Amino acid sequence: MKSTLTRIAAGLALCAAASSGAYAATITIACGSSASDLQYCGKFAEEWGAKHGHTVKLYSPPASSTDNLALLRQMFAAKSADIDVLIIDVVWPGVIKDHLLDLKKYTKGVESQHFPAIVANNTVGGKLLAIPWFTDAGMLFYRKDLLEKYGLKAPNTWDEMAAAAKKVQEGERAAGDADFQGFVFQGKAYEGLTCDALEWVNSFGGGEIVDKSGAITINNAKAAKALDTAASWVGTIAPAGVMNYAEEDARGVFQNGKALFMRNWPYAWALGQADDSPVKGKIGVVPLPMGPGGKKSATLGGWSLAVNKYSKNPDVAAQLALYMASPEVQKARALGASANPTILSLYKDKDLLAANPFMGDLLSVFTSAVARPATATGLKYPEVSNAFWDAAHEVMAKNSTGTDAVKRLEGKLKQIKRTAW
């Protein structure tokens, strides 16, 4: 009986392939490394494969975006076809542009449904190198119950954040929770720290490290003050261990009820509201605070889907990438994994807003987030980002002042730039 059913299933798959005018291909897709990535990417990718008579395999890339990019560059250097559809960071199109397929001949104009800024970011030399999948921006998560307990409001400035964190941390520790922290964020020396530190610098009015014309702007008093302020949090309202925290480290502390504030991406919302979460129903989300005389700022994040130019099945891979970025899949991922859609019309969807109230309230944060200087610095962006996160980490480790760090960073960036980016 089992063999009969197997033959029937194989026959149906072949019929599906025949009816679509395609051949049966095996496609490998890299979705991400978190449990929700595998669940909400794998499920839809495999269903699409079965419907169209193809076999879809999942590949889990390294959790660190820095490690992931390094691995992809090795793969491209060997012209490997091991991964057909890959997830790429918003800052990567310019870095790996020579190894990605132009998707324009497949899209039939559907990219016009997505946030124009992300489509523009993914378009290099007139080629659409990736289709937007979800967008991100840094946000401040907080414990609603604890702010109410201590008679506090969600902070508008970094000073207000630090004062509230200090008060609640002292109160909770005095009540017996010795490990309670005021604020957790991404302090590890990696791309995540570049995102956090850019928010600090930009929110103090210190610019964007390198501006859109390619000019190096980081050496200024406001940027130095921002880094000094962040350093003052370490060991006071944030644990010393935050220097090694990435996103999941910070989320683990916050979701276990051990922190008042957390800087993180929107994905943390759904996980924090899960039935097994100790802080379910106790979480609020607001824009990140601003510095004195500055503005509220969030780093633009997000991921897109691209096709490996060396794929042996580029046409099938492109169709899979477009399906995964479709309204149907983006809505499902928003409902199940709080992944922010890149399709503007979905922000009016009642189901989506009921599951993720912050998406409607903070839409302006997502559409006006500050971009890392990847477009201006092109292939040299990884070196620029590495130099920036090293400088921020040095200040937080109390090995440098903000003033000295931004001065040295300016010199380092000039060496990287030389005559041109």
C-alpha cells in the first residue's frame, strides 16, 4: 500500500510539473537560522515545491550576519551552486552584486508593491538583485507592568530611559531579584553593534558615519557624546555581559523577565507574546529614545531574497523567491512571526494589526529608518562597519573616550577609502 501511495504522489508531482510547463528541480533555500525562520519559511517553501513538482531543501545559515556574509563570499568565490535562493541583509546588495541574478525579467512589476526605498536599495546598476522579504527597524521594548508599578512612562529621551532603568532596577533588586537589569541591547563587536551605535549617534545629531555623498562625518562632538553615554550604561543599568550580547542574548534576558528595557528588532514581539513566555501580555513597544537636541532614530534593517547567479535552476529559484515574498506569505509571516511586511498595503490588514498593534502605530519608524552607509561605501562597507563597531566597543569597554575613538575612526575610514569608496 505504501509503495502504491508513493507512486501516486510521485505521479501527481510529475503532473504538476508537466502542467506548469516546468521540469522537476531540487532547490535549496537559505531562510535564516531562528526557529521562526525555519518554521515560516520552510513550511511555505516546501508547500510551493510540492505544488509545482519540485523538491525544496532548507539550509540554515550562521546566526551571525557577519559569519553568514563571510561564508557566502567563500561560496561565490568558488562559484558554488549549493544554495539557490538566499536571504541577504539590507546592506549586502552592493557587496555581493556580481554574484546575484537580475530578477527584473521574472517580477512582472510586482516590486512596485514593496517599500520603494528597499527596492531602490536592492537595485544596483539597474538590476533588481533581490526581492524584499521583511523590513526591520530598531525599537524599544519595555515592561508595561513595571513602569506602571513604579509610576513611570515610556521614555522619550535616553536620559529618561536611564533614570527609569536605574529606579526599577534598584527597586526590583531590593525586592529580591538580584539579577534584574535596567536595559539590555546588542553590545557584542559585530554588525548588530553597528546598528545599535548608529542609532545612538544619529539620535544625538551625530550623523550617519559616512553621508550619502561619501564624506566621512563621524568625527564630531555629538557622535562622541553618544558613545560616551552608551558606555555609561554598561555596569550600571546594563550588565557587563552586554558587551557580548547579540539579539538572542538580549531577548533571552528580557523574555525571562530579567530586564525592564530591551533594544531589539520586531521579531521579538511574537516570541515575547507566546503562551510559554513569562512576560506575555506585559510588553510595550515604542520608538527608541532621542539624545539632547537630536531626534528619534532607528537603523533600517531587514532581509530580502536573492538568487545565486551560479544556480543550476535559476528560473525555478526565481519563481520560489517571488512566491516567498508574495502578500500571502508575508502576511502569514507577520501573523506568526511578527516579521514586518515590505508590502505597504498589508499595513491596513485587520488581521495583521490585531496580531501586531505596533506595526500600525510605528509605521513611520519603519518607513523613515536611517540606513547604514552601505550604498555610499559599496564593496568597502564590511570594512567600514567593522571599524565602526570596533570603535564603539572600545568606548563601551572604557578603553577609549568617545572623542578619541571618533577621531581615530575618522583616520581609519580615510585609510579604507583611500581615493574612492
